Amino acid sequence: MKKFTLFLMVLCISVMTMAQEKYSAVPRKAIPAKAIKDQVVPFQPANYVANSKSALEDIIIGETRYDMQTNSTIQTRMHIFPDNTMGGTWTRGTSVSSQRGSAYNYYDGTSWGDPPTTRIETRRAGWPSYAPWGPNGEMVVSHDDALGLIICKRPTKGTGTWTQSILAGPSGHVDISWPRMMTNGPDNNYVHILATTYSGYMGLDDSYALLYYRSLDGGATWDKKDVIIPDLDSTHYSGFNGDEYIWGTPYGDTIYFAVSGPWVDSFVMKSTDNGNTWTKIPVLSNANKKLSPSVQNVLPFANSDGACAVEMDHNGVIHMAFGIGGGYMSGGTKYIYVNKNGLVYWNSTMPMVTDSLDLDTLEAHGQLLGYVSDGPNPGDTIVGAPSYRVGLSSFPQLTVDPFNNVYAVWSAVTPGNPSPDPYNYRHTWARIKFHDHASWTDMKDMNSGVLYMFQEFVYPSMARSLKNGKLQVIVQTSEQPGSNVVDTSIPAHDCNMIAFEVDPAELFPAGINDNKININTVAQNYPNPAKGMTNIRVYLTRATDVNLTVTNITGAKIMESAKGMINAGAHDFSLDLSTLSPGIYFYTVTMGFEKVTKKMIVQ
């Protein structure tokens, strides 16, 4: 009924006379810089929504009344397993604050489960980060309000009891928060976590310290704990804020993460030895990253809004995206700008991003990924946008397919159809950068249909691979723009968590067909040259029997692995090369009647 009433109201609005600018703007706001952790929502009986299970496309998989999924960057919260099952998680809270925690749902290859009615932790928690663990299991890491990080895992994905343990921070600062977790290695048994202290630590006293943790035995013990990585200490920064960092998909022992925020630089940290040593790759410099304690005022400046994404393609090129924000300091208090316009793209073949962040300059350099503008028709304007602590185009997600095509998804304020507040709704937007093209396809609103006109789509989390050639996304949606947790002037309201898929063909420009993604493909192993472990990504257009063999330069078979019947989609196969002598080898992937052979170098 509400949608229909709003639809009639919009149809009756008189045509607005407003100059059509390429880049739209709303009054930007400034808010305190520090991240939100422990807000509560008003009491409201849970109103659970039945799941139709009719199709994967646009399915309600859960709900929440706690309506802030992150302060800026979104954790990895969705994973596609080799058998095309999927798991997804989010922060869920339906009534009093003590009930907040990690919700979880599972796609068994046919349908999603019923919306969960409980959290997976035994304590109040939030900010879940999700990854595969063990031969067939899964892991969720979230933060507690006092003890540190809560690690939940179970050996069989989709079923069984979660076991729970606590990872505490350093003495006097055990309350580490806002975790980002990923796994790699044999059976995904290496666990890597980033988190921040909830108070100043080791001289990073202006906000928080960013810490690194590593376990080589599935989280049973931690050989790296409370580590401040060189270049991230107090000689370089005044401190970091929660949710300004994210892991990319690992490739063997090559792991990497991005950091981006209003009061820090934007950069990538990369390790080729599984986290023992790190190299810093600068992306955007921030003159205000390290301030003297005597500084009390800083003039307004443009910088990142803190929401970033990072992925490495199969050629080793790193791709990064972040929203535009900035801030200022007054009387010793730091503030950040929200609702600035622009989403930045950078890759490691490009020079650093210019610190002006002028949208025309970014576009001229191929570094403007997204922006908000008024629509082409009279009345298609941006009238207002509530705060999510980020820019008008933000919460980016990146995925690379087996062909090195890069997909970007984000949430952006969308022209036309304002709510009664009046605020424009955010929708999910997307575009593709083909591996053989320098530029991106046109931006496309994925919620442009009439059913979505008066729906808010925010906090998208996209799986880092494709399922049956399609992107998989979980997003929070409701009829009310804005977050009550972020801004209490927004009414508390119920939200649904939606799972939907995007066919890349919907994003193709005219004249581009989908032949390039409809063939079985074997990517070059990575890393190459390799020492120890290497990975081979295979993309199948249909279920088929897969066999992997390795031969030496004389053609003698060195190893063979029968993978059996594998479902359609992208699959990563790991090879342990530790027993091979340095030299040139060839690997052959047999997919039914097809064979692909590629050369690799073992160091």
C-alpha cells in the first residue's frame, strides 16, 4: 500500500525546474570521525518474513532491525563453494541490543534456507566476516563488545553446531573490533585477520591501531598476534579507524589488503610469503595522516570516505575502488564529510590518484568509477540523501572472473522517486571493465524496475567469484532510506536481507555478445613462477568431469589429480609443488573432451 501511495504522489508532483548538472550534489554533512560500535535499536517484536524459495533471483534470506552493516568498508560476507553451494552472513538485531549478532543462511544448490531467527554466537556480537575453513567447513569472525573477537566455525558448511572461541587483543586493549578475515592454504586452514583496537595503542592514540593476526592451524593457535605491520605504526600515522580495510582474494602465498580512509592514506599492503613480510603500494596520499599533537584545526580537505574494495586479477594486477569523502579538524576534534560525490577506481598499472579528487580529472584519467547525477527527464533530480557515513556513491565491491574481466558493484543515491522525507533512495549499481578494454561499460542501475522504485538498497556484499557465470550479491533493503543506528532522526524500521544474482550480459554495451564468458577456460597458474603452492582457476560452462595432470619438459607425468564431476562455474584448484625441482613444467586440465595445457615455472 505504501509503495502504491508513493507512486501516485510522485506522478502528481509538478515538474521541477532545475539545471541538469553532470554531477549532482546534496548538502554534505560533517560528523565525528570515530566509528560506531555499540549503538542499540528501539524495541520492536520481530516480524519474520517467509521465504518463497521460488528462485535464487531476488530472494529474502533474512531480516534485521539493526540497520547498520558497516561504518564504511563491507566485510567479505558471501562465498561460493566449488560445488556451487553458498553461505552468507550479516549483522542481525530485531529488538533489544543484547540480541544483536551474526545471522547466517545457506544456499544448498537449489534454494536458500528459511530466514534465521537467532544469531550464531552465544554473546552479543556484530560485524561478521565469512570464509571457507577446512576441507568442507566454514568460519565466521565477529566482534564482541568487551572480550575481543568471536571465532565461530564448523567442519561441514550449512549444517552442524558452531564451535566458539575468543581471540583477545593485547594486554590492556583486549577489545579488538571490526574484524576482516580470510583463509588460504591447504584446506583453507591458514586464517588471517585484521582488526583495530578500541582505544589508542602503541602511539596510535588519535584513533586506533590496526593489528594483524595469523593462524596456520585453523585458528587453534596464532603464530602472529597483535602485530602492527611496518609502515602502519605511529611513525607514519596518528591512528586508523574501524572498517577502513579489506582483504582481497588470496593467490597461494600471495595475500593482500587495502586501507583507505578520510584521515589516512589509501594504499595496498601485499605479501608474497603468506604474511611474513609486506610491501606497501601507495594509491592516494593524505597530508593529514600524521599530525602534531599541537595541531587543533585543519582546513576542509577531500580524501577517501573509508569504503574500499580490492581484488587482484590473474595477471597480478591489483584493482582498488573507494568512495570520496574527506574531513576537517576543529578544536582538536576530527570530523569526516559524508554525501560527497564520486567513486574512485585505481589499478597497479596506473600512477597514484591525484589528491584533488576532482571528478573531471578522475574521469580523464580513467579513475572515475561511479558518480551520482540528476536524471535525463524533468523531475529526475536528487533532492536529499541521509547519512550512511560515506559518499553518495560508495560501498564498492569488486570481482574478477576467469577471463580477467573486472566487475564493480556499489550502492548509490538514485535520481527521481523521492520518499516522503524527502530522500532519494539508494540502488545497487554495476559496470564491467573487460580485460581487453581500457574503459568501463556504462553504469547501470540494477534496481531500476518499477518494483524497486521505493526501495532502499544499501550495504551490498558480492561473492568474489561467479556462480554459473552470474554475480551473486547480498544487500540490505527496506522502504525507509537511511539508518536509524547512524542517525536517530531516521525512524527505526525493519529491513530485509536480499540475495540476488546479476547476469553480466545485462551490463554489456550494444554490440558486445557474451561469447567471451561462455566457454570453458583455464587461467594461468598464480603465482607463476611458483614455489610451494600455486593455484589454477578453471571456469566451466556446464557440469563436467575434470582431471589435472602435471608433466615435466620431457613429457613425463609428474602428478595427476582426478577431480571428478565438477559443477558449472569458477573453481580454484591448488597444486603443492614443494616436491618438484626448479624448472619448467606443464599442467593440463581435461574437462570432458576438452584439454587445455599451459606452462608453469617452479622456483
